[in-house]
Amino acid sequence: MIFELDRSKEILERTPNVLDTLLTGLSKEWTENNEGKNTWSPYDIVGHLIFGEKTDWIVRIKTILKNSENKLFEPFDRFAQRNEDQNRPISDLINEFKLLREKNLNELESLNISQKDYERIGIHPEFGNVTLKQLISTWAVHDLGHIAQITRVMAKQYTKEVGPWINYLGILKK
């Protein structure tokens, strides 16, 4: 598939509702358990997505598009959600994520990005030069990756309980 902004937006627009449908109303056993030491729970993942909405995607898009010599991105703290209030209900986190994502998608629309803008460059602190097209594509794939991660983490809560069917449940073998 060739990159198109509208295709990426199809995913970005749906992610908050996917998370709401999947996680709101579930017990903490589903939303706060993880896969073991140094892994994330669905709760952690939603917190991570919120932090990205606040400090990553739109900030970096604007850095690429601005008429300035400085195109260097600020480093992103992938674990910043751990510094936030860990007692908020997951439904509150999802609602915050929904609002932030809506705001960011509206801002993305207001930037009136042109076809030639997709090849404009920003400087990632680890990867070096990256294009706007790569950044926006990554934003959509990042969402999909975390949705997959959430479902994997949840499925693994029943690894032992599925008995011999584990042989047919690839999600439990990874």
C-alpha cells in the first residue's frame, strides 16, 4: 500500500474508540496485569499513548514543517506514563486520549499538508533524517502495534487456562 494521509487518518481516528470498546468497564485484572517483569499492561499502554499525543506526533510534524534550520526532534520518553497518577480509572485515561487525539487530528488537518511536504525532513535523535511521510506512517502503525500488544497481554492472562488449545492459539506462543 502506498502512503496516503487519509489512509493513515482512518486508523488514527478509530484507535480511541477501539480502546474504549475493548477496555472500558473491564476489571483491573484485565487492564492492569502485564506479561511479566518490565512489560506493560493495557493501562500502561493507554498512558503511553496519551504521552505521545501530548509530546510526540504533532510536535514532530510541526518541527518538520516549520521554516527553521533546527529540525531536531526532542527525545521521547517511552516510559513517561509511569510518572503520572496511577490511580486514575482507565476510562478517564481513554477519555483523555480521545480528546487529545481529536485535537491532534484537527490540528493535522489545519496544517494543509501538501504532497511535496511528505518528503520534508526532521532529525530523529536516534535514526537521523526521517521524512514527514515516515513519521505519519509510524503514527498509524504505532497505534496498530499497541492495539495488538493490548490484546496479546490480555490473551496471555489465560495461557494456562486454555489447556491443549494453546497449540492453536498463536497469540499465546509469542
